[in-house]
Amino acid sequence: MTSRQAVISVVMVVLSLTSVTLSFQPLGLFDKKSISHREITQRAVLRKTAEVCRDIAASNGEGFSLTIDNSLSVDEVQTACSSAGTSTSLRSSVTFHTSIATMFFSNADVDFFLFLSPVHHFDDESFHGGRDLIKEGVHAVKKSVEKDNFIIGRITLGSICHTLQDFYSHSNWIELENTVPYSALIRPDRLLKNLAGPNTPTCRNCTGGNCDDNLLPEVKKNRLITSGYFSLTSSVKPPGKCSHGGTFDRTSRRDPVGGINKDSIGSDHGSLHPKAADLAVIATMELLEDIRIVVGDEKFLRLMGLSQSSALCLVIDTTGSMSDDIAEAKEVSFDIIDSKKGTPYEPSAYILVPFNDPDFGPVIRTTDADVFKASINKLTAFGGGDFPEMSLSGLQLALTSAPPSSEVFVFTDAPAKDAHLKSAITALIESTKSQITFMLTGGLARRRRRRDGQSAARAMSRSDAQLYSDLAQASGGQNIQVTKSDFSLATSVIRDSSASAVVTVFQVVKNPGKPENFTFNVDTLLSNVTAYITGASSLTFSLTSPTGVSQSSTQSIGPLASFSTVGNLRRLSLNTDNQTGLWQITVISSNPYSVKITGQSSVNFIYNLVEAHEGAHADFNQKEGRLLSGGNASILITVTGSEPVSVTEIMLYDNSGPTTVNGSLQSLGRNNFLVTFSGVPAGKFVLLLKGEGTSTSSRSIAASFQRQASTEIKTSILSVTAQADSIIIEPRTTILIPFTVAITTNGVVSDSSTGTFTVRATNDRSYTSTSPSSVTIEAGSGGKANGTVTLTVPASAETGTDVTLTIEAENADASDINFAVLRFSIASKVSDVARPVCQVVSTLSNCISSSSSLCASSQWEFIANLTDGINGTGIESITIRRGNGTLNTSIVVGAEGENVTMVTYSASCCSPTVELAAVDGAGNAGICVGQARIDTTAASITTATTASVTTGSVSTTSTGGNTPNISQSLWIILLSLIWKFF
């Protein structure tokens, strides 16, 4: 065990017993009086998202009635930002909820994994180090978003928000009576001023346990900025310095005793906790605004997760026999695009991953439908000399590129050549909660075309086909097997999945098959109910409604449903109008089969496995990997939708037993619930939620409802934990990722257990990586074994890309496995922190009236030069943030050889204000605001500033409204320009 691993192990034990909190509480699930990082982050995200939507509505001349304050809910913002039309339009807020959860769990991880790092918490007066973390993190977020890598963008954003928020709790900024954020923390081009020197005393002893006045008067008088020192193991701190404070901070026992943190109401400076939390919200919004300026409104909203639709994600075999399949994939995807393009239900992203042998990828990921069309049009069927192909490698890329909870469709007619990736794929499925549906053409025997053009008989073995079935079952997807001639008839499932607000009501897989009855609830909030049954051709079924009406599989059109059969798939479109209640489907088959019931509803739920930490500041952090067999489990549930519902039951359901484990339900408010399960047995489960709901629609009858999570939740006696020092990796560097494997009994590490375990470490970018092939838990090791994975990022890796690392541990007889999944952002160090500089050249206007009847006939114009300096990264974009005019830009060479971007803005006097954003290559942004002063007199005034440039246009672009028609004979009125850079 390395010294670092030893320290971490010791401290993790301490934390598990005491839950030492070094900041605002991470999730704050128990303390209802204090404000947690989770609440601060969610408030900031919702308020800033609502502001962006309000601004977009204003620019489109639309209203926006939502009051923007700390009371906003996710569904309120989703609804207000929606352009779906009437209030009855079906919307899903699952993506929005999931994205915010990603951010606040990443935020909480800083406390649980980087608790001893002063710079991550602005402890020990580490102001420059803390700001450097924020600087590098914000840069990585911006570059990730530019490349549509929103998942790692959210993870990185949550992490840096934690550090920024901690400044207001751990420093004396609030005690100095500041009422606005310290903007220099997100402005690395500004100096950090008035920092207390390393030898400057800052605190005195608390008196009688009261620390309200323990800051020295000289600190307040000179407005010096300080923060508390903290240590779990040592009382040493510089003489006269403040401590963080709290029971477990040993430095707070040495003079000056006490602390200054405002983490909760009960902290040493707890009376200032509400002010610190409020300012942390505003500071987080300020950081979000900086990111918004750089990436633009559309991508910013995607970063926040504001979307009404799912991604369209296709993984396509491009070997020689797949030409017909490629053509069909093209047809169905084009049909989806053409029917939804420009509507609120257009896919939120388009992802395409081709695979062949030995090649796979690259990932094509875009939000532009035309780019996706062009990419899929380029696919051609070629090669594939031997039968198996690299299907799982392509699927791995898709799972790490698609948004969480996506449905991925894999088109192939061949087994997997890379079947060794099965466990890694399963880990990614469980981590991302994505569904995988395989579209297999040709059955278990087919003919494939060799490179020499000759046909060769090939067959997919049952074990080959079972691999795909296993992955489909683990994800809640389907394994559809059809002939190539019937393939077009099976693609309806892809169209179904592209609908809005699709939910799973019930799903079961039976292997081996046996005759069985299954029941499911249809509620008033559910529409377009569809059933999918896969199985052998001999399978029969019957359907029974709540009123007792039945329909058998011999009736393709009947009183309850119409259905079609293609290959092994039966698709039933149910007629559920006025038939809410308990339905029954009976399946008769001795062969393996699956049943899946879906519908459309705004009411759904998301879940996250969490780990409890007991103690004075009891809280939770997100749990990676599988539940521990025999142990207790905690799951954080959020029910989505604005409809009034009441959750009555949440259970882990294993249909193979069947085994049901009922959870203990604790409401946390705002449709959030903490569910605890005691003694979870070994097995694989799905999460089933039941409740009562009423609808405000015409079908307003109260009815029971149920929703089922698609992804299987498996258990293991193995525990695998891993954590790197940073989630940002520079190109051309190698990082070390320590990991620990442990054996547990009833969820607790078994000190006396021993064993040897196979270790596999894989990453989705094929970067160079090393890891031990196995680790051994020796006697006397406390039931644990440690190892280290190395990951080397090549120099060619682009800033803004990401890499996902999966570490697996498997027991000797391959009967048990667990994993850890880590995502990293690739980003070079920031070398340019200077903002673009603007110089006004001239202004010209004839705005003589603000009357709506007269202003349209008048126009105004201004010209300015923008530069990023000799050593800057160069201005990459200039956009109109406010104003309805035309912007033209051209590049000229300045007097010192620097590139100068000359901008000319023209607009009607009805739009007398302009706000431009200039962004350089490093993601630094400058905002320039121009305000036309309306003058009703006939006086002519010209303002001009001379800029020294060498003329000669390099490039010209134009965006905005109408082309201006300005004459030198027009009246010239004073134009007041205010340039503000922040």
C-alpha cells in the first residue's frame, strides 16, 4: 500500500464514522435548517437557466411570466422554457433532473474524495491555488461544451462550483460585510487584493464558546481577506491564524481557539450561514454567466440539460453484408429528423458510431441534423473478411458519448469479435443507465460476402447471440432478430423511442421461459401505451383489460390492441382510452422471451445509488458500482413531472425468483425521496415505483400508477473504489489512479477474507494504460488489496475531449464482478487569461425619435476594433447578445502586427441598444454595450476615435437583421457607448 493510499484509507474510515464536513453540507438530506451544496447548485442552475430562457423569449418578442427566485423547481423552469405550445403539451424533465444531479453529485464528491486538499476548499488561506483550480476548470468546461461533451462538462462544472461556493463559507468575505461576489475568483486577469499576509494574525480566541467576534479588529478595519486552517491530524497552524472550526478540526484547539466557518447554522459563524449561502448562489450564477457568454445560449441550455427529447444514437456495422441495413438505418433516421426538425421534439443530439474489423469509430456527435445526415450518407458497406466484428468497441464509444439514460440502437448481423469487453459494457450500462437495443438481421445462420466477392456460409452461435441478449436485458433494451427482407418492418421501435416523454411501465425477461401472467397499471397520466414481446415463433399471448375484456394473439386487430409481428418481435398498440387500472398479459412459451410495456407521460423518476455517512453532519455521496450483497442500500429518488402524485411504494424486484425487497420511504420534499433497503439479497433487480396520481386532463379519475427503471441493479460481495487527484488531465501526461478491492460480508468489509482477483482496466479512447492483471487480498490485510492504474493521454489529444476509464475486479471462478467508472476531461493548461480589448472607432446615428411609428425609418451605426493582443490566442467569435441589427466583421493587421477584428454594427433606432460578446481562443470573453441616445433636436454630433491599423481585409462575415442604408447626409446624434469587460 502506498503512503497516499494508507492516508486515504485511514481518513475514509474516520469520515465513515464521523462524516467530517469541510464545507456547506454536500447534499444536506438530513439538516433541513441549513443550505447544502446541492441546494446552492440547483438554485443557481435554475435561476440562470430561467434567465437565459427569459432573454431568449424577449428577443423573440414573447412573454415570460415565471418569477425567478430561489423557490424555482426543475419542472417549473422546464415548463416555462418550453416552446411546445399549450400547457397540455407532453414534456419530460428527466434529462434536466439528471443533469442537475450530475452537477451536485460531482460537487459533493469534492468533500468526500478531496477533503484534505486546502485549495479545493479555500482553506489555509490558499486563495491563489483555489482560483487556479477554478480557472483551469472553467477553461475545461468551456472547451468541453464547444465539442458537445456535455457530460464531462457537467462533472467538471460541479467540481469547480464546490470550490467557488466554499470561499463564501470558509473565508471572512461575509464578515467584511460584502454583499456582492468576489468576482476576481473567476477573473484570473485581475489581482487578488487585500489578502492577509502569511505572518499576519487574523483571529483571537473565542470567548465562552462564542466565536461571533473572533476576527481581529485590524482585519476588519483593513478589510483583509483570510480563511480558516483545518487539519484532522495536527493542531499546527501559523501563529495568530483563524481555524476552520468544528469538532474534528484539531487546529481550532490551539490559540486562537474556535473557527470562522459558516457551513451550517450550527457552525462557529453559523449566524452568517444564510448570507454565505445566498452569496454562494449569486457567485455560482456569475460563473454560469461567464460560461454562457462564451458558449452561447443554445449550448449553455444543453449543458444545463434543458431538453424535451432524447438523443438519436446509432451504432452501425459497415461490413460487406450490411448495405441493406445501412440503407434502412438511413431511412428511419431521416424520417425521424424530417418529422421533428425545428420542433421542440427534435432529438437533443445525433450520435453515430460505425464499426468494422479491425476498425471502429470515430464517434460522430452533433446537434446539427444536416451534419448527421451527411455523416450517415457517407457510410458504405465494405470488408469484413472473417465473421465476427468489433461491435462492442463501437458500443463502448456510444455509451460514453451519449447522454445518460439514452437508448442506443446497434445494427449488425455478426457476433462480437471483442466479446472480452462484455463486462466493461455492462459496467457502462449500469453507470449511464442507458438502454441497448440490438437489431440483428439474418437470424442465427446467414451468408456473408467475403472480400473476394464470394459468398460464404456463416452462422452466429447461440452463445454469440446470447451475449447480445444479456446486454439488452441488463440495460432494459431488446434483442430483435429479423431477416434482412423484413428489417424495415422492425424499425418502428426506433420511431417509438424518439417520441417525447417515453416511460417504462413494466418489463420482464424470462430465461428459461415458462407460461406466466403479468400485471401492470395504466393510469390517467399515461398515453400511447405500447407492448413489445420478443420470443420464438411458437409463443402465444393474451391481453385482458381492467373491465375483463380479453384479446388473444390470434387477433391482430381486436378490442384491446392492434399488433404486428416481424421476426421475433410482436408490437402491440394498446387501446387504453377510459380503461385505467390493472391490465394483465399472459404469455405462453417454454423458450426465452421478454415483455416490455411503455407509454408517454411526464411522470417518471430518476434514481441514484448513494452511500450514507453517519455522524454529526450525516449526509450521502453517490455510490459507484454495484450494491453490496446482504448489505443495506440507499437510493435517492426524484419523481419528475408537474402533475400531482403521491408515491406509496418503491421496491427492488427480481422477476427470476420472484424476489421483492420493499424499501423504507422518506420524503425529502419537492418530489425527492430517500429509500433505504435492509439486507439486499444477492441477485439482479429492477427498481419499481408505485403511487397514486390524479390528472388535470379530461381523464381526471384518480388511479394507481407504476413506473419501472430499465437498468438492472446487480449485487456483488466485491467492493471496488478508485479516485484520481483531478478530473482534468493535460495532453502528453500520465496520471495514476489508485484503486482498492475488498471482500464484504453483509455489506461490510470482511477483515479476515482473502483471495486473488482478476483486474481489467479499459478506456474508450484506446489510450495507453497499465494495470496489474490481478490483486491478492492477503491474510492480515484487513480484507483489502490495492493497485494502481496508469493512463497516458497522448500529445495529439484535443482540449475539450474526454476519456472514460473502467476498472473491473472479478473473482477467481468469474461468478462475481464489480467495477468503478471514472470520467476525465482533457484540457491543456491555461496560458491566456487576458480578455479581448475594444476600441471605438466611430459612431453615426440619425435617431430622432423613440416612437414606434418613426424609429423604424431611422438607423444608427458604430464601428470598433477588437484585439486579443500580440500574445493572445486570438478572437474566435463575436456575437450579438442583445440587439436586432446587422454585424459585419473583417480582420486587419494592427500597428504592432497583431490581428485586429473590425466590427461594424447597424440597426434600426427601434433597437437602440447593442451588446456584443467577443471570445478569444482561450475562452476569455469581453462584453461591450452600446446605447443610442435618442435626441429630438436637429443638432448633429459626431464621435470618433482613431485606431491605428494596417488596412486589408482578410475575412468578412455578416449576421443579424436588415442591411443598413445609411447616408452621410443623415442627422448625426450622440451615441453613448459603455464598454464593460467582465
